[in-house]
Amino acid sequence: MSRHVIKHLPTDTGVSGWEATSERAFPVTALEHDITADWLIIGGGFAGLSAARRLSQSRPQDKIVVLEAQELAKGPAGRNSGFMIDVPHNLSSGEYSVADEAATKDEIRQNRLAISFAADAAAEYGLSRETFDPAGKVNAAASDRGMRLNENYCKSLEKIGEEHRVLDADQMREMTGSHYYSGGLYTPGAVMIQPADYIRGLARGLRSKVAIHEHSPVLELCRAGMTWKAKTARGSVSAPKVILGVNGHIQSFGHFRGRLMHIFTYASMTAAFSQNEFGGDVTGVDRWALLPADPMGATVRKITKNGLSRIVVRSRFTYDPSLKVSEKRVAVIAAEQRRSFDARFPGLERLPMEYSWAGALCLSRNHVPAFGEVEEGLFSACCENGLGTVKSTLAGIMAADLATGTASPELDRFKNQAEPTRLPPEPIAWLGINSVIRFQELRAGREG
């Protein structure tokens, strides 16, 4: 008999602007009794809901249950920047340029498989353009170093035959309304999502085929014979096969301990404003999406819905193996983000930040997922390596295929990766990782 007692539950700090401004179209249903199923999925984020959709397609007669510890989109799935990126985007590498062309092309194919899967779901479930927008993204440079990084990235994209377009300072200003940027590099394959709306829209579309229970954290997961049983506070689910879509929280289930880096990043969202509220076109066109030329810089997005706009700033990273951060830290970093925002938009000093929050990422040292059948009938679709919208979607698809025995070249490539390598022991890991992060953030300079 295998038994895992879950002693730590996810903790999220601050109110995500994405979730706060998201509309929910169905009631919250918690697990209130003991049930049986063919499939149990733990985690209602990108990985878990993607696995549920894949299973509903390949095993339409099976009973599929999803358990989510919190409310859909209030956790990490509703706390990211909303970029579904197809081209290379390795946060831990220091820049986006690529060395291994063959591996990069494989990664792009996998990313596009996940984006295509998401696009099909968006079309089937009627998600709006504000929720799922295939608009591409721009790597924005605000310094000489940023311009060099973009130039190197441009050369990498040329070598592997990827479409891109270089933007000058005037084009950046026309797009964003800001004089802050020196140039940009546009790639067309990214999709911009409102992550909370996307997750809730995906769940809404699945509800006719999948039982989704929120506010139902798994407190114990045990296996007796051929059956896994997940216990919550008020019920249980018994199923022969379980998929874990819980990202870094997988360690709470006893797997990949000492191998995953728990990184938090931080974001702030402005109050809503109209285009002419501040006089002149100070924020450019209705929608735009900027990644920093330096991975450790600031991500900035403008969204517009029903004539009202908001701007989101994401910056700073911290390593926190406790899987939680304080309200004080969120407030301190929010003040830094306010200064970063004002530097970009000096005409918007009176525009308040309405929401500030932290969101969890999970990285491995060797940039591989925590994936596979970790015990008989128990499958992991975890560790998104800083690109959760795409990598977690992909992991959910691949975990469902692995669990159902659905063979494909994509699954062969995905499952034949190395295991996440071990981290140094604490506190050496804490000191080393946070020191590297801080050095890289300081080096990013004006990009932050």
C-alpha cells in the first residue's frame, strides 16, 4: 500500500487582477461525498484541465473527476502574465538566444501543439478575443544591452527559419505610447490570453463531460490494490488512475523532492481607464504585449475591454522553497513596480494600481519537466519551467496520452527527457539561487 499525507496546501498572496476582473458563469461545487471514477485529476489549472479535455476526447465514456484545492483561477493558473509562447523562452538562461537548433525546433513543435490544442478549445467553447488573442508578442528593449540581446535573438530566429520583425523606437512608441523603448522584436506565433477567463472558460466547456470539484484539497492519497483513493475534508474519490497537475506542489505528494526550484514572480494591474482620460494617446493602441529583451526584466501588457483599458506590470523573482510569500513582500515589490510603470508612462502618475499579487513558478536546473508515471497508475504533469500556459498545457496532454497508452512521436519526445537534477541542500540552495536571481535582475537594469 502506498500512502501520501499532504501536509502543506498551496498559498497564494495578494488578489490577482486577472481573477478579480474575470467573469464566472457557473457555480462552485465542492466534493461532499465518496465517489468512484475512471480517472482522477488533481489540480484544476492548465495541466489538469488540459488532461481532462484530452481524456474526454479519447475516453468519452469514462467518468473523469477533477479536484481543485482552491477556486478555479485563484491559484497560479490565474496569476501569470497570460503569454502562450511558441518560440524559445528559457527564463533561467539569461537570454532567449538558442544554441541547439534541433532541440529548439523540437521545443517549438511541442509548444505549437499545445497552442493548437488551446486554440481548438477556445473555438469550441466560444472564448472571446479578449480571452484568447493570437496577436503575437514583442520582446522590448530599453537599453543598449537589451538591443544587443534582441539582435542575438533575431539571429537565432533567422538560423532556424522563424518569422520575426524588427521594430524601431518610433514603432514602439506608436504601439505603446511610451518613449521608454529603443526597439523591439516581434514574433507572430504567441497567443495572449486573459488567464483567469481562459481557465474558467475551459472548465465551463468541460462541465458536461467532466465533474469539477473546487475547494476540495486532497489531504491524503493512498493506493490499495489497483485503486487510488484521494481523501478531502468532506469526501473522497477512488480511481485506478490519477494525474497530478499540481506543478511544484508535486513535492507535497512525495515526488521530485530536492529537485525543483519554487520561484515566485510578482505583478500589479492598474485601475481601468478610458483611452482619452489622460489626454493624448499616452498608452498607444488598444492591446499590446511586451516581454523584456532580458528575461529578468519587466513584462508589460495593455488590455482593453468594452472601451476601458488596464496595464499589467510583471517583474522580480524570488526563490521560496516554503511555497509561500508574505503580503509585505508583495507590497514592497508593488512599490518598485509603481516606479517602473511611472518611468514608462510619465503621464499616468495619477492612475492607481488596483491589484498586486504573487504567483508561483516551478523550474528545474536542467530545464526539464517533472513528468511520467511516478508510481503505478499515478502520473505527473508538473514543473512548467516558467512557461506554464504552454508547458503545463502540453504536460497535461502528454500525461493523458501516456496514461491511456496513446502512442505518438510527440509523446516519445516528451517522455524521453532526463529527470530533474538535484538541487544543493538548504540553505545553500536558497543563498545561491537568490543570489543569482538578484545579480541577473540588477544586470537587467533599465529592462526591469
